[in-house]
Amino acid sequence: MNLVEGKLIDRTFVFAFLSGLFMSFSAACNTVYPIFIRFEGGSAYTIGLFMGLLNLSALAGRPLIGMMIDRWGAKSVMLLATVVMSLPALGFLLLIDNGIGPAIWVLRIIQGLGGGAHFTAYMLFAAETAPPTRRSEMVGRYGIAGLAGAMVVPPIAEKIVMPSGPGSTSTSTLTLLFTIVLALGALACLSTILIPSSPRNTAGKLPSTRGLIDTIKSNRMRLVFAIAFLFSIGFAAAPSFLAPVAFTRGIQGFGLYFTGFGLSAIFVRAFSAKWGDRYGMRRVLVPCFLLYAFGLMILHFSTSTEWVVISGIINGIAHGIAFPLVTTLGYTMAPKGYTGSSMALVTGMMDGGTALSAFALGQAAEWWGYGVIFPASAFAIILAILILLRDVLIRPKPIKKQKTMEFKY
């Protein structure tokens, strides 16, 4: 990639983008996994555990994933991750109609490890191969792959597993779902293999454990950890719980939330990609988070497909701007030589927030009903806004990549 001329789209981008696209299609099928758990006899609490375990396992593997990326490079980890993330679908396929046994939980853990590894390596690959002055723009372009998955797949997956609406799930519909997930994983593997080698993405020495600990303790990383954690609580609510909420309210077509989400996010990213580089990432994040909280409250009061879609559009606008900024902020704050580990920790905080959201809100829904979910998620976003405002007041200048912070052991 010609970093001097600022070229953003070339063969490297195309095949890396395709790898992310196929994996995002696979990951977006996760929105109907609660229907699978419900089909196997699971309760709201069981759904919360199952959905949260994906991110908890990804979080647990983050330190090792980060060190693997710093040692072997993002492309190698992306390839391994596509295999690890995709194969559990074969196990789920073979376990249909067998209830919720230990094997399902083991497969979910494996799926989470693969998903966490691919997400981290993919976003780091985007940041590494970007021209320095257009980094948030490049991360935003790569992120369109994930938005496309969110836009296209959920309504299709809903029709696959529930062809005639709630209650129409069967062994055959779930078999088709998991077969498609396996095929998407194979396409992602092929795309990753075809990514050309990049001099910006070469392997290095294995980072030291002490350096990793210092990265975690770094003052300038704490801001990113906090907002990534709280932000993830907000954006995880709909993928984890919209399906059962819509089921209990009798709302059909809930998958259109994700279509509106993806369309609006892609649209807004087309003209907002340079805002973070131009105006400062933290300043742009504040109104985006506020809009996100507003969208979640609309979803809370929604009783029809139309309002669910409106909420999806609002949240998509906020997410389309905010997500690449949070990710790029983590890369910008990273100490030299620990970009892989730092990115793994930031995305790990997102997994931690998602896992907590699923576990805690699943239990809360068991006690008080599904109505508690979206207000609690909006509250987490408001906390992130307060943290950002405090940091901007203390350090008003825009944050730029520092090359001087380097651990030597």
C-alpha cells in the first residue's frame, strides 16, 4: 500500500475487507442464536449466559491474542481466527434437538476465542495499513464490512430460523442456519489467504509480560478502556436481547432494526470519516454517544416494527461515527511495540462490557422483565459521555499518536 500518496483502496484492502465481510455475515447470525437456545429449552437467564459467554471467552483470550499479533502479525492471526470461530457451527448443527448440555457451552467458548481474535487482528490490520493522517478514515472503511453484515444478515437469518414467524423454528431451519455459517467461514479463510504480505504488518519480537502490564496501567489508556467498556454495554443490548424482546411483544420483522442500523451507519460514515482526524476524536464522540442513548430509549418504548427500525437508524448513525473513533483512539494511545496488545486490550474491554451486559441484563430480565434492558444500556452510554467531557476539560488539545512512549526491558 502506498502510504505516502495516501492510497486507501488496493488489493490488500479488497481481500482484507472481504475477510471481514464474510466473518461479519457469520457473526451477524448471532442475533438469532437466542432462538436456538429457546428452541432447546433455555430461559431468559440461559439466553443471557449463552450470549455473554461469547464475549467473556473473547475477553479471557485477549492478552494472549495481543501477544500473538505482536509476534506473528495480524494476517496470520486473522487466518487462524476464521477457522476457530467457524468450526463450532458444525458442533451446534450436530447438537440440534439435544437440549442444552455441556458441549454447547464449550463450543460457545471456542467461538468467542475465534471471534475475539479475528476482530482484534482485523481492526489492527486496518490501522497499521492506513496513512498516518487518515487512520480513523481507514478504520471506518474497514468497519463497513461489519456494518454490512449487521444490515443484511439479521432479517435473512430471522426468516431462515422462523420462516412463518415466532414458533415456526424447527430442526431443519436451524440446520440450514449453521450450514450457512460454515460456508461463510470457508469464504473468509480463502479471502484471508489471498491478502498480500504487507511490510507494515510483519512479525516482531514477543512482547514482555512486564511491558503488557505497564500498558494496562498506562494513564492514557485508561480513558479508552473506560469508554470502550461502557460503549459496548450500549451497543450489545440489541444483538443480545432484541430477538426475545420482540418475541414477547409480538413484533415481527425485528431483524429490520439491524438493516436500518447498517444502512444509516454506512451512509453517515461516507461523509464523517475524517471528522475524528479533523476535529478531535473525543469531541466527536460526545454527541455520538448522546444520540446512541436516545436511540436506545426509543427502542425501549417501541411496540411496532416501524419504531424498532427508527431506533436502528438512529443507533446506526451514532455507531457509524463512534465505533471507528473508539478503536482508533486505542491505537493512537498504544505504546510503541505494543499496538497489537493494546488493541487487544481495548477490544477486550468491549467484550467485557458485552459479556457483562448479557449476564447482568439477562438476570435482570429474569427478575423484572425485559423492560429494564434498554434503559440500563442507555445509562452506561451516559456514563461514557461524562468521562469524555471530564477528560476534554482536563486535556483540551486533540490526542495524536506519540512515538516517544516505548517500554524497554
